[in-house]
Amino acid sequence: MEIIKVILTSLLSALTLFIIAKLIGHKQISQLDFFDYITGITVGSMAAELATDLETPWKPFIAMVVYGIITIVLSVLTRKFPTSRKYINGSPTIIMDNGKLYRQNMKKAKLDLSEFLVMCRQEGYFNINDIQTAVFEYNGKLTVLPVSGKRPVNPDDMNLSPQQEYINTEIIMDGRVMSGNLKRMGLDKIWLQKQLESQGFHSAKEIFLGICDKDNKVYFFKRQ
């Protein structure tokens, strides 16, 4: 009987984690900030407790839900009020600028010199003299601006005017006509409707994605 309880509570734990991760979004998976990190390890610990607590599994379950709600509320708050990000996520710190290392900022960012050099090498800079500015972002990554002599050459540097390349343009996204994109391409909804009918569709609502190339050739992907 206890084995069945463990299986059921484990399934509930996995389902709860899945729902919370979906609500939080891909950021939790791909790019952690300070609060996301705390939430991740705490909710993981609660999920393990939920899977094995056969007497009162509702307690860790409620705690997981509360942590998930807090994370979602903070995410909405930082989107609505961008200035709040500085207090919740932190702010970027300039570690190096114009060849000068800011030791106080390194101390503030909890970085020592060896860690900073490792991050520079990871970005492809083995000589710090090649760096104009280095910024330690709030997500723990280093952003580097090289000195002018080490920056990649672009056509403007050589006074060249290469022909503009065109990419495919979305004209329907999830059943919604992208009127602005149609207008920029010199097209209209009447032309689009003819394209839909020529491929056996009645309206844009049947289309998940519609794209148009530079030759005005249209590709439609039907909703599943």
C-alpha cells in the first residue's frame, strides 16, 4: 500500500513541478536570476518531500504552489514596473572600462581577479588589453566590448554598400493577419485572401503560420 502511495505522490510532485515550470516560463530553464535560483532549489526540495511524505503530502504541495505564485507575481511586477528589476534582480556592474579595473565593483559583484579572467577567456579574450569595457550582468554573465582595433570589420569600415538581404516575413501568426508586415511588403488582405483560397483555405484562422518570401511566394502551415 505504501508503494502505491509513493508512486501517487511522486506523480503529483512531477505534475506540480511541470505546471509551475510552464507558468514561470522558459526563463527558469535557460537563464536564472537570483530569485529564480532560490525558487528552483526550494521548489525542487519541496517536490522531493512531497514525493516521500505519505502522512501530510498537502503541506509541501501548498508550499510549492505558494512559491510558484510568488515567482509569477514578481515576474509580472518586473514587466509592469521595469525600475523594480534593480531591486529584485539586481543591476549590471561595470568591472572594467578604458583599461581600468574597478576593484570595488568586483568586490560588490563577488568576483575575484582569477574568476574575471576566466570569464574573459570564455568570451574569447585572453588578453585584457583587448577589452574596452566589461560589464558583469545581473544574470551572472560577462558582456565585453573590445577595443576598436579588435572589433570585427564591417562593411561600413570599408566604405562598402552590400545589397540588402531579404528574409521570409510572417504574414499570419496563430490565425492572426500581420497587417503591418503586409503593408511593408506592398500587399493587402485581398491579395492574402486570394493566396489562401488558391491553397484550399477559407480564412487566416485556419493557419498557424504563414510566411512570404522576397518573391511573394507564400507558405502556409495549417493548425493541428
